Amino acid sequence: MNQTILKGIKRSVEIFMVFLFMMVWINKVNAANITMGEGTGILGKTPEINIGADLSPGGGEEVAALQFDVNFSAGNLILERVEVGAAAQAAGKGLEFSAISPGKVRVLVYAAGTESQNSIGQGRIAQLIFKLASTAVPGVAPVTLNQIVMCDKDAAIIDSNGTNGAIAIQSPEVYDNLSYTKAYPNPYKSSSGHSRIIFMNLTENSTIKIYTISGKLIKVIKEQIGGMAEWDVRNKKGKKIASGIYIYLITNKAGEKKKGKIAIVK
């Protein structure tokens, strides 16, 4: 193969690599995510439940304004108000929200005048404040985001993704056995905005031990309030645990035991 052909092949590879890099760069720039937290409410005892919506720019795009819909179970939750988050406030943005239908609210984060050109950095864009409805029942009430529209200062649309959150609704009474105990979310997916695992319907003074599949103890959690306990998905040293299957063992002073598995997906 002569030198001319080799140079031609090399040049083609270089052009392809530049094109590939540009495609990856473009995809990275034209994307932004909204991640949601989770909340916990105890029937008859919780006045307000806060869930944060955080903007996670990726690559260097500049989000100047955005709109999204919040969907929730109207039978379980009442959205009392929506407050502007610190990241949006720092960019001079304001916030408006309006009810579209029962269980659906539209949120608009924007600014008029010169501040409309400011980009919103990474961090909280909105705080959703819920109350439990009088018809709420124990369980998990999902809160989802959709119809997300983001744009830059020139009104160009930016690709966006949203993750879902949830509010765990706990009965006010403490259970007298472990039959109704459950863990949520399971599987736990950080890519879906999950930030913790909630153990519900515990008896008073329950203890939860988390083990690896090989039997190594990594965390001990005590029942905290109203028959609930939270795990931040970290080990006893405070480090985030790896993806995999984990075993939980719940015990109480009556000598009862309940064992289960939790899947962690990063």
C-alpha cells in the first residue's frame, strides 16, 4: 500500500474522529435534567412536605427559562404552593404556577427584561410544598414531572429529561408486628432521582440491619418516628454503596424478624 493511500486513510479517520467528537459534544451541550427529591408524611401529624426540583445542566448549555408540569395524586396530596429555588433566584428568575386539572400543576420559571438573558446554574429551581389530603391513605404517592420545556437566552429549545419523586404516607399509629413492613423504593435507582430508602410500618424500637449479599454488615438503622426509618444508601462509614442486591433484616423487642432484599441501581 503506497504512502498516498495511507495518508488518505489517515485523513479519513481523523475527519471521522472529529465528527464523532462534535456529535458527542453537541449531545452533551443540548441536554439538561431536572431531578426530584422525595418526602415523608404522617397522617394527621405532618403540616407540610417539601420536595425539591433541581436543575442539572450538562456540558455547558445555558438554561434561561423553563416550564414543566407536576403530576400527583389529588386524592392523597394537595400542592399548597411552589417557591422559587436558590439557583433560579440567583439568576434573577421568578416563578409562576397554575392548576391545569386536579392533580396537575404547570410551573414556569423565567424573568423579564435584561435578567431574561441570565442562565440558571446547577441547583434548586423550585420547591414544591404539599399537604396531605383529608382522603389520603397510607402508601406511596408518586410525584412526576413531564411536558418539560427548556430554552436558552436566544429562545432555542434545549433537550431535557426529568426524574420522578414520591411521598411516603405513613399511618400515625405504630404497628404491633412486622407483617406490614415494606421498603420503598425497591429497586432504588439514582438515575430516577431516588435519594433514600424508606422503611414503613415498623413496630416501635425496630432495628434494621443492611447486609451485602455475601453477609457483610454495612449499616444499622433504628426506627425513627411514627413507625418509619430512612436509609441514605450509604454504609456505616458514610460512603455511597455500589450497585447490587442487598439484604435487610428487621428485628424488634418482641423477637420478631423480617428479611427482604433491596436492589440498588446507580
